[in-house]
Amino acid sequence: MSNKVFFERVDLLLVSARSQNSASLRQTLCDLDFRNIRNAETIEDVMKAMDTRPPDFLISDYDLPDGTICDIIRDIRHHRIGINPFMSIIVTTWDPSEAMVREVVDCGADDLLVQPASRKQLSQRVDTLTFNRKPFVVTSNYIGPDRRNGDRPGTQVIASRQVPNMLRARVVGANDSAAIQAEIDRGIQAINFDKLMRNAAHIGYTVQLILSAFQSDEIDETLKEMLYSLTITAEDTIRRLSSTRLAPVTKLCDSLIQVARRLQNRLEDAPPKDLRLLPELAMSIRLALKNVDKNADAADEISQAISGQKNLLQAGNG
């Protein structure tokens, strides 16, 4: 079976501000029998495409006139933009550096292709994404291809997941858009569950570090960063809870954010009640999310206690 049968069905967004480079890469893609190729030049163009007609496959320069593509990729992977966080993504560059490679890896891109790339190199990368794509892994700050060679001794074992592959679906001729999107939505739900579990663990671990810093009187930039990280993780948890049965747990996260912000504003004279509340909230969030597959009534009871005038808040004010 020829490549034409495969790749002519793929909706590809090619992003490059350099017309000559874009033309060369486009020609190579045409040689591989891609036919449905859209062009974009800026991050703004990519955002518009994500809002109007998200592509099956994204190939983008690292550097664009209005920034780098990595923040967009991270938003795609975390399902902050677009309808498919599992989109196949290749980043291209003519001038790689160690920092750039690390940024591309950390944002969740599938691959980094150094230009000028031969037709054979590009073909191999595309074939790998189509037929032998890496499963995804979810950590406290990463969603994307699992590049681990093995779990490090003493670290938490985090399983990876196979995710929907739109590129392969197009290649094998899947045309039922509703069925394809339903599979993507199921994948999103599974990844969302994993991320909630990672967030709960990260919140608990970060709270321990914060309390240790206050107890040791280590009032520095690291403490500020930890409190900020706690807030960001709680906000992400709220976003992911909104479409689940555990939406009431957002009240716990709201309370955690309020405490973290008060501590950020009073580093030198942290209120003892907030230092007592912080681990209570972290534990309540973890216990509530641990029962994510169960009825949300128990979590709602905890949340009501936090937002009302009883239990944990009263204990914190004592």
C-alpha cells in the first residue's frame, strides 16, 4: 500500500515564519503524499486554527515571531486549548541548543527535528508517530510522550497510557468523526483522572516542604516559589474537577488557595492558624480524590465543613 493512501487524508498544520524553509519542508511533505497542508506563521495563527479547525498533525518551528511554540504545545497537552490533547506534534529548528531541547521535551512535543532534514528522516519520524507512537505519562507538571527508560529506584512508579492517535486513525481510513472524538474524550477523561491523582500527591508533598521551611525559618525565594506552585496546582485541580462528580471538592482547593495566598503575603509573620490548616486541607483533598470513582457525597461533606463555620476552619481559628 502506498504512502498516498495513508497521508492524503491527514489535516496537517505547518507553522513557519520563514517562507523559504516552509516551502522546502512543504515540498518534502508533499513528496510523502501529504495533500491537506495548511500554513501558519505565528502563535496567533495557531491559536486561531485551534479554535476553528484543530488539525490532526502539527509541525512547527520552535521560534516564531511572537514567541516559541512550546507554551502552545503545553496548553494543548493540558487540554487548555483545542479538542485533542493527543495531537501528534513535531517541532523543527535550525539552531538547536541544550536548553531548547530540554524545553521541547518538557512541553510534551512528540519529536524535535533538526533542519535541514532529509526526506528519509522526515518519513521515519512520521511513520513512527503513525504506527509506533509512545504512550503518554502524566506527572505533576508534565503530560506527554513517555520517554523513560525505566523507573528510578526509590521513586513512585507512574504507569503510562496508550492514547488516541488521530494520525493513525486518518491513515487507516477512519472517517466517523463522532466516534473518533468519543475516543478522544475517553482518553481525556483517563488522563484527567491521572492528573488529579498527581496533583493531590504534589499538593501533599509541597505542603510538607512549605511547613518545613517555615519551621526552619527559611524564608526565601524557594518558599515563595513553593507557595506559588501550590496555588497553580490547586487552580489546575479546580479546572479538572469542574466536569466530574467531585466538583464539590473545588471548595477545598479554593480554601487551600486562600491560605497559600495569605502565607505569601505574610511570610515573616505567618498566621499559626494557616500553618495548621495547610496540612489539613492537603490531606482532605487527597482523601477526597482517592475516592474519585465513588459517590461524591463524602467529598461534599468535607467541602461543606471547610466552607462553613465548623470543623477544619474552626480548628484553624482556634
